[in-house]
Amino acid sequence: MRDQQNDPSLALTELRRRLAGGLARCRLNKTQLARRAGLGRTTVSEAFQAGKPVPSDRTVAALAHALKLPKDELLELRRSAAATSTSAAESGEGPGRSIGEWEPHALEVHPAGPAPSGSGSGSPEQRVLPGYVLRAHDRVLADAVREAGAGRSRMVVVVGTSSTGKTRACWETVQPLREQGWRLWHPFDPTRAEAALEDLHRVGPRTVVWLNEAQHYLGDARTGERIAAAVHHLLIHPAGGPVLVLGTLWPEYATRYTALPAPGGPDPHSQVRELLTGRTVSIPDTFDARALAAANTRAENGDQLLADALTRTRADGRLTQELAGAPELLHRYQHATPAARAVVEAAMDARRLGVGLHLAQTFLTDAAVDYLTDTDYDQLTDDWAEQAFAELARLVHGKQALLRRAAPRPKRRPPESPPPATASHPAGPVFRLADYLEQHGRITRSHLCPPASFWHAAHTHLTHPDDLAHLAQAAENRHRLQWAHHLRLRAADRSGTDVPVGLARVREKAGYREVMETFCRQTAAHADAHALIDGVRMWDEAGYQKGAETLARQAADHGHAHALTDLGRIRKEPRNLVSTEIPHRRAVEFDVVNGLLDLAWMRAEAGGPSRSRNPLRACRQPRRRRPPGRPGGVAAGADQVLAERPGPGRYADTPIAAVGARPA
């Protein structure tokens, strides 16, 4: 072993001999080994092949684990071989190393998704990349790679906003060059600009020059112009080619570097402007419909990272931002200060229990108090809330924040529509929880019940009846019955004419009759026809027939006479035809055809006087033969109702046979 450590060539030979022996003992081929080790087929092949570069530490460790070989001994051989390697890749061909030796995260591709469980440090290299979806800019990059592979030097700079997939696109596009033995050089030590300026002249043929975040190279006040000139010389010098220069830039930097100077003014970026002209491609912020469809296909085929991200980004298409920002959002939440963490958890609970997207700052501040331990609460300063919200507003990749300030869009109403009776949104700042953290909270906090400060803050600060109704139900489900009662009362108190009736309605239960009475009083006061109709049903289900008929008549007065017919339909008491027929007869007074038909149908179902005990005299008709062509059954009953109807109306001249039978 000592001789092998002193002679790098012997160390590399011994390393490959041991790997080959392990492969033979396990009776695997290299494709099977690559699958077992989680490595690329080319990476595994080059690790065994003489004349190829020394494999990376990660490659050796993965192969040792897959082949059940002593990892420490193999890593020691690898380090000895790499110290003064005599391979062709490191014998004066310029800076960089084989593309196959690079990890994408080492080239600043953002990690996607949380670190795997049991991964120790959770370093980015241990994370799996999601499947890649080709888009329009990838064709431009592929053309540059194809021309570089054919012997013509090329440069492309991908321009896009934060976390739109610029670096990942560059990584994917160089993979064909990996199979051709190309090298990749990423200048960054001691600084990016200094490393590039020092070694650009040493770049050899068949090398990818990796200028990720190119503003660090081209925008440097001292060396930016010199680096641009050196790159330009590299591209046009035939003896040094072919080379491929790949870079990324944010749009604001690209605009600054390519802008023409003012007449007579300084021109600090003339070389950079010349270099970038015709060599940029834009990457969109969002995935279009075709790209989303391709991502969905990958997700359906088992890509869990894409499947998870698509649950939150189908509407806006910001898939790469979600993938890049999610790990950092979770890290920020897990390492937040106690106050900031308490605010986030209050927001998580509010969203999972049914509160709307926009959460009032006052609500979150008061709700967070009981999420703190006694020790953390005693250490709060007077400005703890301001500090917590400032901490949560700091951006991560993809321009995401744990809790960002939101601006609810105003509701647009027709000119004739009445304004809402109550405000839909609370006064003061409102915030929106990051979608990823909302989903994380729904999973991790599903078994937890919010503390008392949460319910108190909801009762004190929330104003939207839907939010209050949802929380009232959530409180009842968690046996917080007093809070459920008071939240229902507040929901009824805050309901206005613009609130959807189905969500504002509260079913009468033991101990909640006060809520129903409050709701019905308010609907009558607002003269909201839809709310009045709902009140009709509530009163009738509770057995208050007089109140139901009163509200139904008020609804009819406002142009909704079908409330009377609805009341008749929901009363299914065959032995009390009077209480069932009265609403229908009153509906007839409002010129409602359905009222006529319903009343006629009831009389037909009641049968003749020998089978009906209905005390209503108008329903007692003698049996008689009908002349041919004379309608009978429901139509006959309807004719009688028309005859009994007081005064002329819209349907006085309408034959009942033309109206048809009662619908099912």
C-alpha cells in the first residue's frame, strides 16, 4: 500500500483492479452496477477504464458501497492517484476536468425538494434532480452544442429571472459533450473574476467554460472588460478551439451591459456589449401549456418531485421557482426565531382550517402568542411582531417568502349592484403564506389543535363570514364548543347581502337557535331575496311555519315568488293538506305558473272527495264524466285553480294544457 501511495499511477491501477474484482464477485455488468450505485453509465465505465481521469470521491464511495468493498481504503487510493495524476486530462491541456466528474449542484444548480431522510448533512449533492422538461430555449442551446461538437467555438448566455432554470438548462445541454470526452472549467477560486482572468488563456480545446452568474465575471468594475476581451479572443482564435462558453444572467444585468451609452458619456461595458451581441437567449418565467403537459407526463410516470411541485403551480406555471425555493423555505421555517415560527404556524393552522388566502397581520400577531413557550414569551421585546414579519418577508430562490405582503384585488361590481354590507377584507396589512409551507402544514399539523390565542384572535379580528363559519365548524369538530358557538354568532352578525347564502347559513342545533334567529332577522332587514329564501327553509325545517310563510311572502314581494312554491314542496304532510296548499295558493296570487301546476298536482294526488279528508272546500269536486278531448287529472285541477284565481293575470288566457304536466 505504501508503494502505491507514493506512485500515483500504481494507486490508480490498484483502485481500478479492486473495483474490477468487486464487479466480478458480484456478477454484475456495468449497467447493473450503475443502477445499483445511483450513478450514470458513463461515469461507471470511465471509473474502470485506463486513460480516463481519476474518478471523484463520490463515485468511488458509491461504487465501494454497491460492490461491498472497503470504502476508506479505496478513497485513500483515489486521493493518492489524484495528487499528481499523469492522465492526459491533467497533463497540460488546460484548466478543468471531465464533465463526468462534475456534480450538477457543484455547478450551482439549485437543489430541488427536501433533503432525503437519514442523509446526515443533507448536502445538495445527496439530492436527486427532478426530470427535465425541454422548452424553446433548449433548442438554441442544443444548436450551440452541436456546432461546438463539430469543431466551431460557440457562446450562449441564458437570460432569465431568479430560479427559472437557467443553470439546469446549461447542465442538461452539455451532456452530449460528456460522451465525447469534453472537459468543463468553472472558474471560482480565489474569486470568480480573478480565476477567469488568470486562466482563460490556458483553456484547451474541447472545453466548456462555465460562467454561471456571469455578472460576477463581466460586471466586475476592475476586470470585467478584460475578461470579456479574453473570452472573445478564445472564441475567435482557431488554434484554441473548439470551446463552448455557457453563462447565465439576470435580465437587469443583460440590459445594463448591452445598453448604448449616452452621447459623449462613458461607456463602461463596450467589450461586454460586443461579446453578448447575438449570443443571448431568454428563458421564460413560467412553463407554457405544452411544457406543463410534458411535466405532467413525467409526474404520472413516477417523478415525485415534479408531481409534488405541480400540485402548487398548475395555475401560474412557476414550476422551477417552486422546485428551487421549496427546500430553502422549509429550511428557513425550521430555523426561524421562535416568534417568526409561531406566526408561521398560526398561518398554517388558519389555512388548513378554512381561512382565506389573505391573513390579517393583527390576527396573526395575536394568534401567535400561545404558540410560544413560557420561556420564549418572556423574552419577547416590544417590537417582536415587526421583527418577526420582517424576518418572514426575506426572499429565497424564486422570489418566494415564507409570509409575503399581499394586496387583495378589489371586487368589481356592475353599477347597479348594491355595495357589500360589511367589508370582505380586514383593515390593515394582510399576508399570504407560501404555498409550499401551507401544504407542509396541512400534512405535519393535521393532528394538532390550535391554542386558545388562535380562536380568540379569530373571533376578535376576522371579518369574513365564510372564514368565521369554517372556523366555527373546525372548533366544534375539535370539541371547542364555546368558541364554536361564539364564532357562529359572529358569522351571523357579519353576514351581509353579498355573502353566498349557502356558506352563511347555520343549521339549527341544540343551543344554536339564537344564531338562526339572528340570521333570519338580518335577512329580513337587508331584504336580500336569496337570503330570505334560505331563511324560509331554515324556519320551516325548525317547525316555525308562520315565520317561514312570512319570509316567503317577503321574498315574493321582491320578485322571487317561487319561494312560496318551494315552501309548499318541502312540506310533505299528506294529512295536513291545508298547510301544504296555502303557500301554493298564495304563489298563484303572484302569477307563478309553477304554483298553479303544484297546486293542481297536489289536488290530483289527493284524489276525489271519497279518498280525501282535505277540509279545503275548493278541493271537493263531484265525479263526472269528461267529454272527449277534455283534459283531466292534473290539467283539470289546474283549470279549476285558474278559475278560482282572483282577478286577471299574465296567464289568464293561457290554456293549461299548453303548459304541460308537473315536472318530476
